[in-house]
Amino acid sequence: MFLTDEEKRMRDGAEGDAVAAAMDLLIRYGYALDAERLCDIRNVAGTMTQPSPVKARLVAEGGWDKAFAVINLDSDLDLTVPPMRVPTCQLQHGFGPDSVDIVPYPRANVELQDDAEAFYGRHGVNILATCTPYQVGNLPLRGEHCAWMESSAVIYANSVLGARTNCEGIASTGAASLTGKIPCWGNHREENRLGTHLISVSGMTVESFQDWGLLGYFAGGVAGEDHPVITGEISRPDLTELKHFGAAAATSGGVELYHIPGITPEAPSVAAAFGGSAKAVPAAVVYGPAERRQMYETLNEIGSSADVDFVLLGCPHASVDQIRQAAALLDGKRLSASTELWIMAPRALKVMADRSGYTEVIERAGGRVLADSCPAMSRAAPAGTRVFATDSAKQAHYLPAILGIEAWFGTLEECVAAAVTGRWNGGLSE
Amino acid sequence: MSDPRIILRGRPVVPGRVEGEALVSHEPISGWGGIDPARGVITEVRHELFGVCFAGKILVFPSAKGSSGWSGFFQTTRLSGTAPTGMIIGRISAKSALGAVVTRVPAITDLDADPCEVIATGDWVLIDNATVEVTKR
């Protein structure tokens, strides 16, 4: 891989051992990708503060410097973490002190994370603590090269914002934060950003939040790691619907970039999505009522008991408007004594929900608005949960594997009804 | 008797030499939410290798899917002593490339035949930088 003189100096230690270790990781990673060179970035979204058993052991052995060296730089050297070289934010992580007595989550993790926030804050990490940095002020521009992890954020940044990032990991974002560099490979290169699969919605209109999630789950299965292009009978989506669509496509497949001609910025037309020539447009894969039902049934195949103990909303983290909608449905209601309801949100947006009175309405009904984390990240659900319900295709996919529980996937209305009655009564509308 | 060995040529992802028993997945593998790094076991409920342990095996798989936690989870298998000893990757991506790097095991991709078809679980496999030697079992 070609290195500039500046990059060689970093590699050779001119900027200190930690930067040299970061450059060493980027060189190994660039080799693994067969990348030609690195590109400059100044927007990193990674994870440093999330508690884990391995991290706790490393911090006990050698403090946060040791944990960062091993986990965030893949280095065995004794290093001192320098200030972040470029703007860097922390994605979602564990639960914080305000979750104690609500979420069964180890107190030791809360304390470890508090300590981590203080350490990394001093080193210039913005603690956004959300899987949706684009909802709380980190909005890269079109064409901006970034180093982001979190598959649902990566697909949003690439597709909806037109920014350029691969689905990075903990070590590559750690190395990027100290160097402002990432391999110029994959989604960073113009020629790799075209559509590869055409999906045509036919026989119904995709317009609800649930339908965007089902379509995303289908698109991930069709496109795998490639780039689906969505056309046909779709309504104009909003932020929350594309947040759901992208998270689902990144879950069932490895989609990091899609185009919706006329809606997303890099595809003014179907032909443009495939490079401009009509001949390059592949035959369409049809997504119709049968495919929609198949996705719905796949996401619901883990559920057998209709006794719902837990309802989870806000995956990816809820917008203020999603919190408002949940509050409107819960206003004047009371949750079943056997059921809990949590809504996950970025802390900054929870503040707005508090201020708007939505949190109070939800809490009066017995529900909770929680920040920073989610049950999947923290492996934490209400004690004794056996069956949960969610409006998120991503969470319905992952949580059964992570917690060994059953899942129901439905609409917001069905989920709130399940929380109030304690029973699942969902079904796919025609 | 004919030579039971098959030679595949590809591109090293992590250079090195290792031999061992193959564990072949025909489906992409999830890291976060798909494996338990403490035990080195596939935990994705819908996966063909659900419940199967990959520790000490040469993991052969078409691609990585799902969360960007992929590499971090495989790094944790190294730190927990449950890592695969090598990786043969059908199609490389940022997730699997970084995952192989931080697992620090020999890994190879871009082979001249589909490794998930040529290699079967239980075959004996030697990864030697840019080649893979498969001995059928």
C-alpha cells in the first residue's frame, strides 16, 4: 500500500508510539483489503467506552491506556493514549447511572463506563452514546470520507447522506481517531458506489414504518453485501423509515449502501443508480405481497407464546417524533402488571422528550425512556423476560440469539397494545 | 490411488502458514449477535452452524454479515483462547479483513475456486500464504 511521507513518519514513530501502533494496524488492515492507499478523514464514530469482561480485565491490568492499546489499536505495546487527532464520537454503549433500579445491568459495568467516559472525554471523544449519531448533530456532508462503525449508521451515512464510509470496526476506528486516516477502499471510491441489484415493489405500496423494515430485511437477503436499488410502488420515506429500512438491510445481509432513485442523493434516476446507461440496469427482483408476508413470517418464526413480558421500541434509537407517537398511544393507559415497555433514545433527544412532556406520559403508563444503550448491546432485558415484542426488524432478528428469548415483530400500535394487555395480538395487514 | 489433495490459489489477507481441520459455513457469518466469543460457538438461531464450535478450526465461510462488531468479537475470541486457527474467506469485506487482522491468524481470500464448495467440514486444510492445500477426508 502506498504511504505518503506524512504517513511514513507516523508509522516510524515521529508522532509517538500510539500513533505508530495506529498506523501499523492501518497498514495490516490495508494489506488485508488490498487497498492502494489511505484517505484523509476527520469524522470517526467508534466505540471505546462500552464495558465488556475483557475490557474490565485489561483496565484492571493497565488502565484505559492498556485497554485502548489492545482493543482499539490491536497492539500489545505499553502506550499512552494521546488526544484524538480528528473529531471522534462514541456510539451506543452500556447503560448509565440513571438506569440503575430499572435495567438489570451490572453495577460494575455502570461504574466502569462512567470511568471510561471521563477518560475518553478528557482525550477529546464526544460522548454521543447513540447508534444514530446523525440524529444528534453528527451529519457528514455528501462525499465526505468518514470512518464509522455501527452497521445501521454506516448504511444511513452512505445511502441517505451520500457520505463515504465502510463498515469499520473497533480497531480501525481507534486507529483512525489517532491518525485521521482509513484505507481508501470499497465505499470510499466513486466507482464502487453504483447499484448492483434492482428491487421493484409491485402489487402494494410500501408506506408504513413496518413495511419499510420488511422491505429492508428483504433487500439485505437479495443484495447480501452489494447495493440494492429500490423502485416501484413506494411512498416518500422519512428519516425514521429509512433508519428502519437500513438497519434491517444491514442485518439480513451486509448492505452498506443502497439507492432509492429520486430520493437518495446519488441516484437521480434508476439508470443513474447503475452508472447512467439503461443497458446497465439489471432485471428487477419483484417484492410483492408474497415476499412481504415471507419476511414477516421469518421475523416472527421465533415466537410461539403470546404472553409478552417485554416491549422494546427505539431500535435504532428513536427520534423525538417516535417517542411522541408512543406517548400518544400510551396516554391514559396502564401497562399490564406482567409487562415492561422500554423506548431507547439518544440522551440528547430524551432531554427534548422530557421537555415536551412525552417522557412523563410514558412513565405515567408504566413505560420507560432509556438512553445510551439497548438490550442487545448490553445483553439486558427485564428480569424473567421470555417473550418480547418490538417494532424493529433488527432487534427482532438479533435479540433471540443474544438473550435466548422469543420475539414478536409488529407495528408500534401492536407493540403498545401488547404492553397494555400483556398479550400478543399482532398480524400482518393486507 | 489418485492424490486426494487439491490446491487452491488466492491472495493472503493475513500472511502465514497453518494447518488444521476445516469447519465450512455455506452461509455468511455474523460476529456480534452471531457468535459467543467466550465459548467460540455460533449462536445465530437461523444459522446452519447454530451451536457449532469453531475454536481451533480453520473457518471457511463465504463472507461476513451484520454488525460492525464483527472484528471486535473475533478479536475477543483470540483474547479468550477460542479463536479459529485460520480463515478462508470467499469474499473479503472491511468486516472480515479487519476481523482476520485482529484475530491474528493466517487468512486468505480471492481463491481460484469457491472454497465453500471445494472444502467440506472435516477436510484437512493447509493455508500457506497465497495457497490452500485441501486433503479430503
